[in-house]
Amino acid sequence: MKILQSWIAGVWTGTEPQQILHSAIDGSAIYASHAEALDFGAALTYARKIGLKNLLALDFQQRASILRTLAKYLTEHKEELYVISSHTGATRSDSWIDIEGGAGTVFAYASIGTNEFPSANVVHEGPAMPLGKQGHFSGTHILVPRQGVAVHINAFNFPVWGLLEKFAPSFLAGMPCIVKPATATSYLTEALVRQIHASGLLPEGSLQLIIGSTGNLLDLLEETDVVTFTGSAATAAQLKVHPNIVRRSIPFNAEADSLNCAILGPDIEAGDEELDLYVKEVVREMTAKAGQKCTAIRRAMVPAAQLDVVAEKIRARLDKTIVGDPRLEGVRMGPLASRAQQHDVLASIQQLAAGNQIICGGAVPVQLQGEGLEQGAFVAPTLIVCRQPMENSAVHEIEAFGPVTTLMPYKDMQEVLTLAAKGCGSLVATLVTKDPHIAAMAIPHMAARHGRLMILNAESAPESTGHGSPLPQLKHGGPGRAGGGEELGGSRAVKHYLQRAAVQGSPTMLAAVTAEHVRGAVVLESDVHPFRRYFEDLQIGMSLLTHRRTVSEADIVAFGGLSGDFFYMHFDEIAAKESPFGKRIAHGYFVLSAAAGLFVSPAPGPVLANYGLDTLRFIKPVGIGDTIRARLTCKRKIDRQKKDAKGVGQGVVAWDVEVTNQDNELVASYDILTLVAKKSDTAVA
Ligand code: NDP
């Protein structure tokens, strides 16, 4: 029996056994947690002095690049984890959700870092806004690394994904992590951390692992730290009010169990494809990970007229589900993660069944595929029907964290929305409907109490990622009983680990702080056209004020002919007179094109491509006889450390463009996005 070790302050600790951990398959003792107490003061000092220093020596782009390499490494080494994962009760496809879902989330955060964060450690949440009439005092927001440590406490059901989905955004945000997995399945997390350690990819001090208790860790945290928690609502409620967390206002993000629901819309009848989709979704959620997913469907709500047909279809599918040794081919559902969970789930089934009808399951399965499984933590897939759900509170309160769902009828939309709300806050709900009007009515109502809402029908089903799958791009977490927290959701998750501050000062000061040009800041006029400078030579604020151009009627006519845009405002003297502008005006896109003609440096040079523009506004009309000019200013530089196909390094440069008229009034405003070559990689012609 192997003794698991904690990785704390740069040392693997643990030689004496404490809690014996059993294989969920056959109950054999496979690992033990260690008995040695950990020095959490040393862990925090190590994280702050070494981890933080190393992480903040890198910028967002560099940390994103490490995440990408790490995700590749984990993908290459995944099979080692699959072997261990089966002892948690996971089938191959259950392990896929945990292991490859985890690596996929790291890949996703690598891309989010590359695409949405700067090559610096200050995120400008602009635009800056003028606060004074003369333009000398402005305000904006920045996000910076919190300069603290993230403590992640995880649940037993996703030993790999659970660590990685919290670690990836924290690492990107520059926070060293101390991770405590649930003891029952900590052997898989330990194997993951050993892999990460062996990869040598992370800066020292970025990640520490606790096997066993958190001891006095929470007492030692400071105001710059963060705690995240996934597990039971009861533990969340206890930890959330830890005196040190309350006293120091340490952010505490909780993701707790919830009574997620799936609603079969009132428009769906027997024979509709959507009815079968509903049944499949419920059965998949009951059996994947043996129902041990915080997002699994616990309450299935169907129109009263469809109750019996749905119950029968679910039962028929569950009957065909082969339960047994998750390592065997053909086995669709393995055991729960531990005998303790088996005991809890069987007890919860008893409570749920009171006054209700067990359609199938409800106990340890009679038939199991495989040998020597008597001591395994198996529970049969269990469908309960509650015919009076408005009168029964237990079905909306008791979560059997296993392959258990309660099916309930509803009479109309009003009633089903009331039933859904009885969960008092859930992570996710699914509505199966063909009718957009039903979706438009129900979803905004349900959104107040559900973290994620999936609308399923025949059109979306072939590409659906499923009710139970949190995605890195979308928010995971729900209000009320679900913990009130938020994880994932793309860059939102990274921002949870950053500190936001409002900054006020002159535009020049704000530009210096944010490393972004702010309108009104001093610009650097230069003799060399900014488009002729390589990435390294460009400085924020380098600017070009162009020559002028008077717009003529011929311009408007020519542009209309070229584009085919003969809108009355440009061509109909009478209608244009009656318009809010009182005269014919130039096309906005002509102004944009003419501005490009004013500022572009035509010869080949370091600017490789223009790939779009942002924040375009036409602010004032440009009429016949108006004279325009443009100011082009280097606004933002991001070094994504990328090279093109020829090996030429390139960076992203955003340019601020202001187009003004003869009275110096702003007529158009936007950012252009370009790729600019690096001098270091380019043979200068
Ligand atoms: P717990 O809430 O007991 O444990 C979750 C995590 O918190 C584990 O890492 C646990 O460690 C840790 N923990 C428990 N008490 C403390 C404490 N006082 N201080 C610091 N850390 C603590 O949940 P379980 O894993 O035991 O599961 C119980 C129930 O929670 C399930 O049956 C299910 O209903 C629900 N659940 C919800 C999940 C979700 O994703 N929302 C996931 C898993 C479970 P240790 O294991 O060492 O006790």
C-alpha cells in the first residue's frame, strides 16, 4: 500500500500512514494518506517568497505559453492517470471527462491568456473616461495580480479536472496555488501533481499539494489571498464564515451541491424526437460518473400527460445499463467513489422514496459485471417518481450524490417554474422545447436561480455538449444552494484572481500606468512613420498627424458607385434636407477609407497585416466641403511570442485613430488591429 505525500515548500512529505483509502471497485486498500502534520506557515512563506516572485517575473502571455506546454505534456502522459482513475469507480468515458476535460481546460486557458491578456501584468479595463471639462483629469480601471496565494479545496468527484480548472486561471493571474483535494480520491490528484512536478514546466512555488487536512492554513491567510471551495453546501457554509476569512475579507468562492433540473416543455408529446432526447439526457446524467457530478440532473420535470411514458422510457434505458468493474469493456457505469458515498446515497434514496415510488434501482445492484466486486461501492441507477411535487419538499432538498433522479409531473408552465425554483439555486437547468416562445418566456425567469441554462431540441442536439458539462468558456456556478460562486466563464475566471482598482489622473499618467495610449495623453510625434517601425521600436504614444483632405460630391458619388450603397442620405438632396442632418453627407465607410488613405504608408514594411478594427463610432456627419484629417497613435502592444510561417516573429499592435474635421471636432473614432514584424527575426531590407 502506497503512502501518499504532500508537496509542500518544495519537499514531498509523508512516510507514516493515516487514513486508508480503498479502491471503489473491490474495496481493497490501495493507498493511505500520511500522518505527518504539515507546516502551513512554511507553505505560505514558500508560495509568497518563491512562487509569487517567479510568477510575477513572467507576464500573462508567458504564463499562457507555459499553460499550453503543460496541457500538451498532460495529454501525452494521460494514460498513467487513466489506470489510477479506475479505482475511483470511473469508466474510461468517466475518466475522459476528468482527465482530458482537465487538460482541455488548461488548453482553453492558454488560449484565453494569449487572446485576451497583455504581455504585461496590468490589465487595462478601459476605456479611460474624462472626468473634467478641460480633458486634464480622467479615470479608468486596472486589474493587477493580487500578490497573494490561492487556496483551492476540491471535491472527490473530479480529482484531475477539479485541480486543473481552478489552477489554470489562478496561474494565469499570477497566483501561486495550494491545492487540497478530497482525501477519498487524493491518490489520483497526487499522481497528477507528480506528473506536473516531473514536467519541470512550472516555475518553482507555483503549485503545492496537501494530502489530508488543511490544519491551520485558513488561520494564516492574508487579505491578498483567495479561497475557492467545491463540495457540500454544509462544508461551504462552515468555511465561508471562518473567522480569519471574515475578518480579512478574503474572497471565498463556493461551488456546492445543487438540485439541478431538466424540464420537458409543455409542447413536447409522445412521438416527438425531443421526448427521446430528454430521456437520453436524463439517463446520461444519471449514469455518467455514476451520477457523482455537481451538475447532474436530480429533478426531472415533465408534463403530467407524459409522466408514464417518460418513466417507462427511462426505466427501459436504465435496465440496459451494464454496471460493474469500470475497467471492463462494455461496462457503462462503475461504483461510487467510496463505501462512505455508497452509504450516504443509499440513505438519501430512502429519504427520497418516502411517500414516492421507486421505479427502478434503489439498492445495491443485483447483477454486476466483473469478479470480486462484493466490497465495491455500487448503487443501482435509481428512478423515483414523485406524483405530488408541490407538496413534497424532500425531493427539492435532498441531494443523493449518485445515480439517482426523481421524476415529477407538472400541470402548466407556471407550476413547472415554481417547481424549478424550489431547488433554491442550482448550477444548471435544461429545458427541452421546440418552441422559441416557451424558451423566451421560461429562460429569463429561470436565470435568476440557475447558473447555466441549456435549451435542447432536435436542432441543437447533434452538437450539444450536454447538460452536465461545464465548459471553460461559460460560467460554472450558481446562486443560493449552489454556493453563490462563479468559476470558468473564459477570462472572467482569471479576473476573479485579479484585484480591480480605479485609477484617476491626467491622461498622460493613465497612459503610463496602463501601458496603453489614453486620449489626451502626450503623444510622441516622430519623423519616421509609425508603420515603418518594427515591433520592438514602437513605443506607446508614437503618433502621426496626417495631411488634410476636403470631401467633395465626386467622392460621395464615386464611393456610392464603388460600394453600391445609394442610401438617400448620400444621394437624395430633398430627403437628406429633411433628415436630422439637414444635408447630404458622406458615407461613414468613405470616411474610414479616406482616413486609411491619409495615414497608410504604402510601401512594404514591418506592418504585416490589418486584421480588423474595434470600437468604431461615427460621431459627427461629414458633409460635402468638409475637410478631414486623421491622427494615428500606437495604442497597445501585445507580444504573443508568435512567428509566422516564414519564422518571422510578430506582435499585435492596436492603433488609436481619431478622424477630425476642419473645426477639430471628432467625426470618427476607432482602433485598428495590426500584426507588426519583429526586427530581431527579420532581415532588414
Ligand atoms: P465535503 O464538503 O465534505 O468535502 C469537500 C472538500 O472539503 C474536501 O476536500 C474535504 O476534505 C474538504 N473539507 C471538508 N471539511 C473541511 C474543513 N473543515 N476544512 C477544510 N477542508 C474541508 O464534501 P464530500 O467530498 O465529503 O462530499 C459530500 C457531499 O458533497 C456529496 O455527497 C455531495 O452531496 C456534495 N458534493 C458536491 C460536489 C460539487 O461539485 N458541488 C462535489 C462533491 C460532493 P476531506 O475529503 O479531506 O474531508
